[in-house]
Amino acid sequence: MKVFRPASILLAVVAALPLHAEADDRARVTALADRYVEEFQNNFPLSYGFSGLPTKRSDGLDLNSPADIARWQALLGGMASELASIDPGQFATAPEWVTWQFLDHAFKQARLTKICRSELWSVSALGWQASLSQIAGIQPVGSDEARAQALSRWRAFGPWIDQEIENLREGKRLGYLATAAATSSTLGQLDQMLAQAPGESSLMEPATRDGTPAFAALWKAVVEGTLWPALGRYRDFLRDEYLPHARVSPSIAGMPDGRECYRGLIFAITTVDADPESLFELAQAQVEREHKIAVELGRKLYGEQATDWKTLSGLMRADSRERFASTDEVREFTQRTYERAEAAAGKMVRTPPAGKVVLQPFPEFQQASAPGGQYLPAADDGSRPATYFYRNVISDLYRSSLQNVILHETLPGHHLQIQFLAEHGRKGNHPVSRLLYFSGPGEGWATYAEDFAQELGLYDSDRDYIGRQMGSISPMMVVDLGMQVKGWTPEQATLYLQEGMPMRPLQRAAQSVALISSLPSFVLSYPLGGIRWQAMRARAEQELGEKFDVRAFHQMLLEDGMLPFSALEAKLDRWIASQ
């Protein structure tokens, strides 16, 4: 038997080599992710702070100079080359496979959108100025060190805002321009913000929360002496120097490399690589599908009066049950909807999250231009709860246009998605799975959740579910693609939204067109992502039949975070086979 021993030893060594190679590659993936998270936290501390992950310091601002952005992109390019040398298929069921997928799309995002030079034309009602009150809301205070870091960060906002001005000035020189509509909308926000006394603005929240008189005085001095003058300089620049030259066309096709940029943005944001022309047809078909659902329910509610979409829209708007009497009633409606959804969380996933959501209206200056609602995740250290910001301008609100937004942002939408990951994410996953959030899968989940909520009985009535169809963002997808690839004018787009989203004041349509043109492709993530989630579920139901468990399906696809769709679909293939 001894004669065979050397051969058996050799075979064992050879067989072990791939395992060592796999272990080395898994370690390389983890090391890359460690470096990415570290570099992201150092370069984008504000964005990192919103992830809920523990932070080392809270005194920095996100880089925004073209030179720093170019350096960041070069760093990612080098990391992408190293990642590309690793085959994730050799460890497909390990946590490092998930890490590889997150990094891969992050690097592709950076590469494909580099050509856009977004820092040179970034003016939007959802821009940095709209986030200031939320940044103030998460700013750590309460200790000498935290107070010192807070003051350091907010004193730096003056030069940071001046850099934003220089970026736009350089963009104007090179032919990168935001739209006049987006600029005007942003000016309206800034005017309303600056009309307040600095000491009475929502940006004083850290001082209120800290409760230290000496710090309150220093904080007020920073807001009054640094931030307010910088906001004034930015407002004056937009009004006097920028707006007269702002882009009239809503399409970015006329900017350098505009068409290539748009295709790259679609993939970067949605994680779906598709021709914009085909997506335009898909969006139109989705709008028709939603109209059909609404009209069928409308006939049950209003009888044969509801002959078509336009007639049904008029009946809904005239319905006395659609209006709120007070902002208190808006809050009560929001609270009741959330509590009903929370009670049904056990029907959404097998292990629902325990974390609660705090309901809070948007700051006053943001109410006119804010989206229907916005979700802010909780911090892991307990320093802030998960928060849902909502609009409460009762003249703008129809009851049935609100419930789907609450469900989209809380449960079974974003709160389930994000809080579930924080509490019940798969063990061994790298923190990068919580840091990186891809809008297509993320907003797609919350859009899918609006319809799943109907299965769970979370809408008050069929009228509220009709409101979900009438508040759908699918018409915005048509408008985005129409403006970018079909030559639609802002007036065409506005008229289309007024008809396609009838449960909103008419003036909101023009505001939405301004927002859509300022963030090309962003709205595609909602309907396109929802369509992809519906397709994944339909495939699982068809292949598994009676074995299909929707709670297990959701749990499996949510436990690793918002992976790109290609990775989610690969996970789904393995899960179906395992069943």
C-alpha cells in the first residue's frame, strides 16, 4: 500500500489548491470592501451618516470639488480592476459573493456616470439645500467632543457652498447646465428658507436637542454668521448669474456626451441595462395597466358613471371624503395607516423587525416642494429613530393619494426593507451591504410593496387603492423618457402629468417636471424596479406552485440588502432550486 501514498498525497494537495484560492479571493473581496467603506466614510461623511452604521467622527463634509471627485473616481477605478480579477462564482453561497456584487455595481456606477460631470450642473429641489434640516437632525451632540465636531462641520459649510457656486460657474463655461425650471424651483426653496430668522429655523435643532446654553449661543452664531450668508450667496448667484443662462430644454442630449450619460444613468440608478426607447414603450404599457385597474374598481365604487380614467378622476376629486379638515387629521390618518401596517408585519416576512417609525412633518420651507413622503433610517447606536417625513399642506392633499405613500415609505416598504436588514440581515454580511443602496431594487421594492399592501388589506377601501393607481409614478417615467429621448417639451410633460396624476394640485405637475429634468432617470427606479420585483415573484410562484411562501420569498431577497437585479435574480434561481 505504501506505493500509492505519494500519489494520494499529491491528489490531496492538488484538490486543496482551489479551496486555498477561493479562501484567498474571499479575503481579497473583504479587504476591498473594508477599504471602500473606510474611504467612503472619509470622503462622504454626511452620506455615510445617513446609512445608520456607526461613525468614527461627525465633523466632515462630503467632497465636492472637481479635483477631489476625480481623485475619488481614480481610486474606484483601481479597486474595480482588482475586483474584476476575482470570480465570484467560486463562492456563490458565501457572504463574500454578496459583497462582490455590491462593489461591482458601485464601481460600474462610477465608471458609467463619470462622463456626466454631475457636480457641474447639480441644481435640484432635492439637492443639498433640501437636506440641511435632516443633516441637522442627525448631527451628534451631547458631549464636549460631539459639540466641537458639530461646530467644526457647520463652520465648513460656508466654503463648501462657495465650492458649489464655483462648480456651477465652471459647468456654465463648459456647457453643463441645469434647467431653468430646476433653478427656479431651487430658488423658491432658498427664498422661503432665508425668509426665516436664522435662530428660528429648523437648523437650530442640534442646539435644542443638546440643551446647553453656551453651545446654543455658539451654534446660533454659526447658523447666523456662516450658513445664512453662504446660502444668500448661493441664492444670489443662482438668481443673478446662473438663471439667465440655464438650460431651457429638459433633455441633457445637448450637453457634452448627453445621450451616453443618460444611458449610463439609467443603468447606474436602476441596475437594469435597457434601451431608453424600449423603456418608453414599457412605461406607457404600465400606465395603461394601472388605468385599467383603477377604472374597474371605480365602476364598483361609482357605478357606470366611471366610464374612463378622466371621468373617474373627476369623480374622485369631487368626492367629499377625499379632503382633510386639518393637519391633525393628516397626522392621525398617517399614524393609523402605519399602525395597521405594523400589526401585519408578520405576514410580510418570517422575522419582522421590531424597530418603530417616528412620524414627522417636513420643515415648513420644504413643504411646498417636498415629495409626498421621505424615510430616514434609524441609527444603529440608538441616537436617532427611523423617521417618516410627510407633507401636511391640506389644500394640496387628497386622502386617497396619501395612503400608498405612507405604505411605500414605512411598512411594507422602506422601513421593512431597511430595518429588517439592520436587525435580521444574513450573518456574515459585510457592512457595505447596508452602506450601498441601489435605487432600482430599493425604490422598486417599495413600489411593489404598495401593491402587496392591497393583498394584506392595508388600504382603507377600494377608493384608496384607486388613489394608489392615480398617484403612481409610472407617468413620471413616461415623462422622463419622453423629455430625454422623444423631444417632449416641459409643457407637454406638464399636461401629461396633470392627466396621469390627477389627485394632485395642477401646479404640482410643473414642479414635478422641473424635478424630473434636474435628476434624469431617477424616477425610472420606481416603476421599472416595481415591474422587476413583480416579475421575480411571478416566476417564483409559477415554478414553486403550492410550495411558494411569500414571507420566505421576501425574507430571502431582503436579507442581503438591495443588491442589483442581476444578483437578486441569481439568488432567486438558487432559492427556487433549493425548494
